[in-house]
Amino acid sequence: MIAISQLSKIYDTGAIKVNALNQVNLEIEKGDFVAIIGASGSGKSTLMNILGCLDQPSKGNYTLDGVRVDTLNGDELSAIRNLKIGFVFQSFNLIPRTSALHNVELPMIYARVSKRERLIKAREALEKVGLGDRFDHNPNELSGGQKQRVAIARALVNSPAIILADEPTGNLDSHSTEEIMEIFQSLNDEGATIILVTHEPEIAAQAKRVITFKDGRIIEDIRHDAEAIQ
């Protein structure tokens, strides 16, 4: 599903150069559930931005679902983001004055899906995350956990190749955190490929595989049901 080879990202301010990623090699199989963990400045967020086609590497190759992403132009990257990647953010990133249903519809509008099909898929996605009774509720009428469920539903509607979750439990209480992680586990059991960035070891421990970053490099790559592979 994902293959990264000798990937580097250098930020050059003119006065200083920062190696945010330093020759990273990584493969992630379809159906995996991977947690990426590390201290602030370790490179995990930079990697997530590149995986999500929000940024491009300075050097190296990135292949997503058979497509060489590092060679694409801006319009092609936008298409990849919309069709192959589902995003879940810490801050939810919902449109405030529109319903849960319409928030979930948005990726399909950009993908030019018909109105009838959009409504069907958006309803199905919200029902899947336990919000079948909240179609018409705006974000300000939802709890933090419910907002994150809407965000997960939105990430699912285009049947993406991967779901990228950036600190998805960072703004949630312990009960909502447990509910959201149960949804991710259920989606992964159904075959979804999930990559989750977190600074919380107890959240990372719920993934099948935990990758630890430090100073722009992978220093540990452990599968819970197997021996460390790096």
C-alpha cells in the first residue's frame, strides 16, 4: 500500500537547514494499523504531511497504492488527497454552520459524486460510527467525541486507500477516546489501512504496529504480534 525509499525532508530558511526527515525507508501493507510516535520535532508530523500529500519530500520516493506520489503536480496531489486518503484531525476540521450530514458529504462533492449517491453514502457512514440520529445536528450541537465520529465518517466516504489520523484523541476525554479507538479497531478489522500519529504510548499500544521516530529517523519498528523488525 505504501512504500517509502530514502525519504528526506529539508527545511531551508536561508540561515539554517533542518533535516526533518533523514533517509527514511518504510513499507506499510494494506490492512495494517500503524501508530507513529515520537517527541515534538522527531519527524512524525512531517512524515504524516508527506503521506497525506500535504507536503512533498526533498529527496526520495513515495509510492501510494501503486502511484509515485513524489512525481505529481499540485492538481494531481489534490486528486490523490481526495480519492485515496481519508483525514482525521485533532481539531476535527468540521464546517461549523452546516450539518453533520453535509460535512460528511464534502469529499464526495469534490469528487463529483451525484447528490443522491452522496446522501446515501453520507448516511451510511454516519450510521457506521453510531451517529444515525445526528444527521441534522451542527458541530456546536455535538460533543467532542461525536465531532470526531463525524470526522471519521467523512474520512470513510470515498473508500480511501488509507486513513490518516493526526492526534485524533488529543482533544477528547478518556471515555470518548476509548470510543474513538474502538471505531478505529473496528474499521481496521473490516480491512481499512490506518496510520495514526500520537504522542500517547497508551494510544499507540492499541495499534498492530508502533513506529518510533527520533531526529528524523525511525529508531524502532515493533509489531505487537511479532518481533521488532528494525
